[in-house]
Amino acid sequence: MQDEITSVEKGITGAESVVRSLLASGVDTCFANPGTSEMHFVAALDRVTGMRPVPCLFEGVATGAADGYARMSGRPAATLLHLGPGLANGLSNLHNAKRALSPIVNIVGEHAHSHRQFDAPLSSDIEGLARPVSAFVRMVLDVAEAGRDAAQAVAAARSYRQSQPSSHRRTSVGAWAVKWPRRFGRHRRASLMRRASQPRPTHSRPRVTRQS
């Protein structure tokens, strides 16, 4: 933790400190859909060796890929998203990831402090958007704390998954929602539900023999 703060004092940027902290915490893959506000982080991905950036054409692709990566590998993945609207584009997959307890660290760019007063078209409440799908939300206000905050984010992603009971850690292959037609009465619906819950018998296909 002290190493990240010392590295910033030696001239390493806050973005580089975040990348180094992610690598030290075991995160080496970043699915990215950056914009102009994240160019300093893109430059850090190029300067710091060890991080594998994966460009994505849409934020939903980035968050979905990070979710799949975490489910398959069991390791946290990082995403890089452009401001609040970019985060909003990936929220559906982040919702799925939270339900599946997939550890993901989302890095979202923000306008410069001097620019936020002008209420630019892409200004939004990033923390408000992130909180429903996150176990840990932190706005970095001091460059010297960027590396430490990144390490805490990874630790929170790991601990959130490990703290859930085993019954809550199961993920189903598919979730089905059935909307019954109005013509089905209460007893008919109950009968169909019982039949749907019973295992279907497996029948072998009849063998057809051809006689010449």
C-alpha cells in the first residue's frame, strides 16, 4: 500500500499506480471501451507491462466479457468504461455478475474537476449508477490514493464472493419466467406447474429395419 503512494511521489501517474496495484492484486486482464476521459489510463496500460488490455466495441460487451472471464477463471477481471453513460450501457451484465458473485473491478472515467462545473452532456451521477450493482464504490479524489483504492476494490470484490453462503453462490444455467394465459384457471396452472417440475422420461428411439 505504501509502495503505490511512494511510486506516485516519484513521478508515476495515478493511472500507472492503479494498473500496478491491480497487477499486484492478481488482476491482469482489462476489458476496455474507453473514451477521451480515460486516455491517461489507456496510456498507463501501454506503459506498464503485465496487464492485458482487451478492446471492446461496446460497454455491454466489456462487462459481459469480464463476467464470463471471472466465472470461468475464478479470478477478478477489470473493465474500463467511459463516464456514467458508458457505465449505464454495461449495467445489465454487471447486474448479472453481481447475482452470480463474479468478481469485477470497474474503472469509470470522470470529467476533470475544473470541467465538472459546466455540466457537460455526459455528466452524470456515476456513484448512483454504480451502487445498485456494486459491493464497493469509491470516487478517487487524490492521485496519491489511487493505487490504494484500486487494491481495496479488488479485495472487496474477492471478499464479497467469499462472504456469501453456499446456497447463494449457486448459479443456474437458465432462469425462466412464465406468463400464463388468462384462459388457464388456477387448478389448470397448478397442474401444469406440477408436470413441469417432474423429470421427463427418456425413451429410446425405435429402430427401423429395412428388409429387401
